[in-house]
Amino acid sequence: MKKIVQRLQEPTPKFFRKLRNIGLALTAVGGVIATAPISLPSLLVSIGGYLAVAGGIASAVSQSAIHRDD
């Protein structure tokens, strides 16, 4: 468990920082669509849910990437 925490605290490479930010944006957009206070077609609500999940996964994976000088 300690190695996971250390890995998440390491600097993230530039590409993965951009990917993490895109994932966070997808999560936000998906969350807004999925929880919209107005009635939306079910297809659009489903797409919003998928965007939220995909964005969360992309953000989590990107945050765990580290730069290695091997």
C-alpha cells in the first residue's frame, strides 16, 4: 500500500497531466449531463454516464503514471 501512495505522489509526466485534465473535464461534462435538472432523452443521459466513468478512469490512470529515468 505504501508504494501506491508514493507512486501517486511522484511527479506526473506532461502528457499524462494533459490526459488527466481532459479526463476531469469529461467527468464534469458527463456528470452535468447525467444529473441535468431538465428532462433529457435516455440516450443522452446514458452517454453522460459513460463520459463520467471514462473520464474518471482516464484521470486515475493518468495520475498513477510516473517519469522514470531507467
